[in-house]
Amino acid sequence: MTEAEIESLKQKISTLRLEHHDLDAAICRMEESRVFEDEQLHRLKKKKLFLKDQITQLERRLGPTTHH
């Protein structure tokens, strides 16, 4: 894997982590406010899990010592 590919993967991971964090915050706010539809909350939680899976897959591609 080239340095450019490694940097691209790291940038993608960073972007996904930010989106994952934002979703987590939104889910927490929804649960605290109690103003939400179960279906909407379920979709957000499902997307959050999907993002976490993508992050994990990309980190595996980088190898054990090159991520974070």
C-alpha cells in the first residue's frame, strides 16, 4: 500500500469517526428529550453501527500498527 493510499484511508476513517460521533450525540439528545419516533431512532442507531463496521474494516486494511 502506498503512502497516498494509507493517508486516504486515514482521512476516510477520520471522516467516518466524526460522522459516528455526531450520530451518537444526536441519538443521546433524542433519547434524553423523549421526542422521537422509535423508527427514526432505530434508523440512526443502525446507521451508527454501519459506520462503526466501516471504520473497523478500514482500520484492518491499514494493519495493526498504522491506524489511530
